[in-house]
Amino acid sequence: MRIPRIYHPDTLNTGDTIELEADAANHVGRVLRLNVDAPIILFNGQGGEYSAVLVESGKKRVTALIRKFDDKCIESPLAIHLGQGISRGDKMELTIQKAVELGVTEITPLFTQRCGVKLNGERLEKKMGQWRKIVISACEQCARNTLPIIHAPKSLEEWASEPTDELKLNLHPRASHGINGLAEPINGVRLVIGPEGGLSDNEIEFASAQGFEEILIGPRVLRTETAGLTVISALQTRFGDLG
């Protein structure tokens, strides 16, 4: 049986006994039904992981003794910042989950002309909480020990005009070359993906004016949740740690 990986946001030290947060305790005690002395792996998103054993496992309280630190790192050498046009329903959640599994380091949800999603105030705060939980869950599953950053949503124009040394990329069906035609990015990649319906002509022109290089991913039209993941996979295969 695979040893469960549990995220714990606080400082972790060898020899300490810590109490798991409510969601993690519920998962360990009620869902997995782990008993005292069961092994778990803890990580706090700041790098490395900790071997631990349960010393208390009840319905309302779960505690664990931290035994050993392992400076394990499986981060890709290629840093990717995904700017994803906010999509409807569970498509955005799927994109975030799989992007984390594929090794992105930052995600910024983008308001675009065709995103069709309005987020502000309490609804925005709730959505950010949901997205962060998805990032954590994906890291627990894929064994990453460093949490990718998920930024608060902003407009495409604001995000695209931020100063950066990253290689800026935008998908375009009429681009002259694909990923194999790119020079190796020295300072990572900033990738923009449109929502359902893609980016508008004005947004494509704006991105181009901000230095975004247009690339072609293939002959078929991809859904928004497929497009970003396909490009990330191709970039990781070409310049990162896949393949």
C-alpha cells in the first residue's frame, strides 16, 4: 500500500508531534481509516518531506510523530507560469489539477473577453480557496513537495504586460513553427491559454505586442482544458523532465 502524503501548512521539525488540520484529519481518520502507528508522509510545500507515524487517530483528532526529514525534490528544471483564461464548470479545476501534476510552478487565472465568468468579492475568495485545495491535493497525489503558486485572477492585459525575462508563448493556428522550433528558454516560460472560444483578435494582437511568440501545437482544434496541458507536456518533454 502506498504511504499517504498529507499537506500540513505549519513548520515541521523532526521529533515533534503535530496535530493534523481538520480536513487532513478527516481524510486520515475517516476516509483512509488509518490506525495508530500507521506511516504517513508530511510536507508543508516549502521543499522536502517528513516521514511520520500516527500516535493518535480518532474521529475528531489525529496526531503524528515526525521521525525523519528527506530533502526529496522532483521539481522540473523548466519553470512554467501558466496564464489560463478562466473556463466554465469543472474545466478550470481540471486544468489546474493536471497542470500541477505536469510540473507548472505558477498559475494565474485570467479574465478575458470570452471567459464568461464573473468573480468578485466573496465568490472570488471562495473560488481561490477551492483552487488552492486542488493544488494541494494534486501535490499530495503526484509527490511534489513544493506548492505551485496560484495567483489571484487578473485581466489578460495586466498579466501579459508584466515585466519578465520568461519566454512568452501563445498558441495560434497560423503560427509558423511549433515547440521544436523554439530556442531553449533560459528563464522559464510564460504561457497564455484562452478560455472556451479562445482569445479575441484584439487580445492576440495585444499579446503579440507584449512579446508573446505565437506557436503551433498541431493540426487539430483543442479544447481549452486540452490545449494548455498539451503544450505543458510538450514543453516538459522538450526542455524539462518528461520523456
